[in-house]
Amino acid sequence: MSAPASIETVATAAAIVDLLAEREEPLGVQMIADLLGMTKSRISRHMTNLESLGLVARGSSGRGFRLGWRTIRWGQIASSRMALAQILAEPLRAFNERSGRTVLLCAAAGGDAIVIQCLPAPRAFRIDVQTGLLLALPHSPTARVCYAFQPRETRMALIDHLRRREPGFRLENEAAFEVEVAAIQRRYHSWDANKFSHGYAAIAAPVFDRDMALIASVTVMLPSHEITDATPPADLVTALLACAENCSRQLGSTIRFPAAR
């Protein structure tokens, strides 16, 4: 069975971007067509679309194509996130070992959050979370933390973005959601007891940079039965906040985190 046309289009675009990423010099349409075993006219149509999206750009001489600004920006973002994991390696490792829990480092991603590092629990209740996993508003505590510490204007724009991106996106009770956001801003953490009945819970806390802007979130996973009376274990929350504050210190932040409550 042949792949749907939309999948073939995406696959061809990915092959073109991969090819340009592997070459130092710009490549012409005919060369790209020859290397990919496709017709020149087909590649030409793709290059027009990719150029309009900023995924490819013409070489300095106007001949041939190279990677575009958007592809380069993606690479820079990915690189900075990898560097972030390296910078925060020690406080994350220490928290992972002391708590015996799976610990995630996540970054804000357009109103949601994305996992950029997973340190599986060294003992029982090991959870492996794949990097690149998207954690979505409004249910993910990690996404809620990343959302809560954005400027108000940015938060409004993020909600509008999510509504345009996902026609089914909605907040069941906007007033209650804003109350929760205000609570996160006071206590510096958010949790989810067992939202999708998977048997595990999550607690998340923010990480700030030297400009006092949110740069990431640290999330710890635990069995859902350990959250009693809708309250996570105080000692674990205290340890999480200490880890998030230590991570923030590593990035030059002077923000002092509140005590667990």
C-alpha cells in the first residue's frame, strides 16, 4: 500500500532538509533531484514551499539552496536545551539519587512543555519517559508550571495559540484554572494525583535564569497512592523545591523559593 500523499510530501521535505544539513555547500535543484532520485520539477515545487516556510534559503550567490533560518533556529534551540541538561546535571543527579524517583527536566514549548532529559528512578517504581514527549495544558502539572511563570500577556497569547492550533482545546473552568495558576505562582509547584489513571503522579517546579525568567521545569514522578488528601508528600515537595532553586542558582538566578506547603 502506498503512503498517503501528505506523508510522502513530508517525507520528501525531510529528505531535502537532511541532504542540505549534510552538505557544506549550497545544492542546486537538479543536484538535489539526482541525489534523491526524483524529477527536477517535483523538487522545484518542494523548494518553493520550503523556502516560503524558512526551512531552506538560497545561497549567497543566489544559486543553490542551503538550510533556512527556521531550520537553523531549531538547531540552536535543540543545542541550548542539551547544554541546559549539562549545566544542571549535578543538582538533577543529586535529587534523583536522594529521592529515588524518576526526575524530568522539561522546557516550555508554546504553551505546553517538552521533556528534554529523563533520569529514571535508581530503585523501585522506575519510569522511563522519552525525551521529546510533549506535556500538554491544562492537565500536565509541568505545563502548568511553565505557563504560570510567563508574563500575563504571554500567557494570554499562549492560550490563543493553543486554541488556534487545536480546535478541541478548551479550559473546562477558566476561573478555576486562573485560581490554580495564582496558587502555583505562590507555592512554586504544581501536581497531578492520577489524571489519566496510569497509577503514577507528578510534581513540577520552575527553574529560572539570571534574568528571573522561567527557563525550565523539574518534575518528579511518584506512585499516585502517595498523594493523599490531594496533597503530595511534604518532604518530597521540599526536596523538589530545593533542587529547582539549586538549578536556578546554577543559571545565575537569585530568586528564593518558598517553603513547601
